[in-house]
Amino acid sequence: MPNFDLRTVVLMFTLVCLLMSVILYSASRNYPSYIGGLREWAAGSLAISVGSLLVGLRGIVPDFLSVILGNLFFYASSLLFMEGTRRFYKLSSINKIWLVFFVAVQLLMLVFTYVHPSFTIRTLLFTTASGLYISLSIFYAWRYGTRDFPTLFFIASLSVVCLLLSLRFCAAFYSLVALPHEGDSAYFAHSPIQTVYIVGMALLDMLGPMAFFLMATHELRIRLQELSNTDPLTGLLNRRALSAFTSLEIAKAKRSELSISMLMIDLDLFKQINDQFGHDVGDKVLIHFSAIVRGLCREIDYVARSGGEEFILILPATPIEDAQAIAQRIQLALKADKREGLPDYTCSIGVATQNDVHESFDALLKRADRAMYRAKKGGRNRIETA
């Protein structure tokens, strides 16, 4: 085992964690508010930085600073990381029982520093409490996260931290490593287990915040992609995204020789609703109609707000008769679903099915659009087929 200067490792680790804290805090100021947990992880990295500095000065500064406060900051970082992970997954704040547990561990640290000094028992307390909080962060990521690379990297990093804490716990509990003596300098003893523990924790406590930052950045990218593909009012696809998805469906239809149908839907006299009741009510009408259509769609269907009061419904592998039946169900659901505070309204629908599997999205859209205008000219609240 190389003869590392463990005190130097710990003090150098202070600067790296401080830099990670600055990066996370800067991200928390610039990322949207729906990316939660960045402030807590920034505070946790700062706590590790302060704790590393105090522990690195063990034997130079009073025990209260290096032992009690040093471990307090290290331990607090685990609690902050757990809280940050909960906020990232939109879970409620931590239960007060964890704060009580936190205080109880600190009181025991005081007892085994001044009343019954024991480096081994302090090690058992720290590894148990920190390991518990970090294990909960792993559980939240596994339970509520996706199986993408940033999440798996986050889980793997924290899992190795837990492994190191477990090894250090076992070494202390079973006395597998002969500590020089029960004094504070035992922390920097050049035993194999202590060297691996300090160096490993120094590296992995950097990887944890880094992995969380990658998760937050990945979530931001996904959210921005969703925003670019969806209408902000209704949550439906926008016209650009619909065109892209429909092009893929048309390519599938060419291989399977199954036709695609389209419904072009326009809310009747929508301008009058805005003028008479106001734009707030008009927005509620759009949201209400979107919910009705979405509730009638299959998982393979696509529904988009084309603009204003126009909607497009793409029905893969659907013949003309089934498309007409869906259009009728939409009008029947709209007539039956009366909401308090919303005016009565109707819609005109144009139905079109591919003439052949080589018909493009734009050509299909034009035919459905012309059918919809025939429905409006024919008296509104009608269905016309191209």
C-alpha cells in the first residue's frame, strides 16, 4: 500500500468539493425551478468541503473543531444529499424523525469524544448514520428515476460510497485493523483499510455531486425537448412535433401496408367565446377539449394543437370507417361533458384516410383540412369525410 499523506489528501479534497459546490449552486441559480435539489446538493458539497478542512486540521485545532464539527459537517452532507434527491424527484421534505436521529448521533459523538473517548465507536456512529442517508438516496433514484446513464451512474457512485462505509464499519466493529491507539491521530493511521477508506471517499464524494449534476442536466435537456414538442397551454403535441411523428408512422405504414387516418378539428365560433367570456375562459375551453380528445385516444394515436382553436388527430392503422366513428365519439363526448363555468361549444371535423401508403403528411393534411372547412360551411358541428 503506497504511503499516502492522508492529511494532504483530505485538505486537497477541500478545494475540489468547494469547486463542486460552486458549480452546483450556479446551476441552481440558472436552471428552471422544476429542476429541484441543486441547492441542497450544493450545500452538501460545501459541508463536505468544510468538514474536510476541519478533519484535515486534526491535532492542530481543538478537538471540538476537528472531531465534533468536522464529523457534523460530513454527516450533514449526507442528510442534505438525501433531501436534495427527494426534491429532485418531487417528494415531500424529510420527516422530522430523521432530524431527531441526526441530533441523537451528534450527542453520542460528544459523549464518545469527551466522556468516553473512543475513535472506534465514533467511526461506527458516523458510518452507520451516513450510510443510512446515502442508502435512502440510492433507493429514491432506483424507485423514482429512469434507467438512463446519469441515473445509473448516480446509483453506482453512491453504492460504492455505501460499500466503503460498510467496509469501514466492519473493520471498526470486528477490530480487523489494529489501530495504533484510541486517539485522534488514528484517523490518519497508515493502515490499509484507513488509507483505502479516506482516498476512496475523497474520490467518490466528488463523483456523487458530479453524478447528480449530470442527472439534473439530463432532466433539463428532456424538459426542454418536451417544451419544444408540446403546446404550453394544453400539453398536446405542437404542429412541428406532429409532423415528425407522423412521418415516422407513414414510413411504418409503407412497410405494413396499413393506412393512416387523420382528423382535422376546429372549435366552432371560438372567437365569439373569447369576445363574450374573455380569453381566460377561452383557454379553459381549449384545455377542456384537449382532455376530452386525449381521453378518447389510443396509446398509438397522436393528438396535436395545430394553432389557435385547431386540432389534429393522427390515427395509425385505422381505416376510414373507424376514423369516422372516433370523430362521432368526440362530438358525443363534447355534448355530454358539460363543465360548470364553461360555455356550450361544438366542433367541426374533417376526416381523411391515405389514398395509398405513399401519400405524404402534407397531402393528407390538405385533404382533411378541406373536409373540415366543408363541415363548417355546411352549418358547423358536423363531420365531413375527404
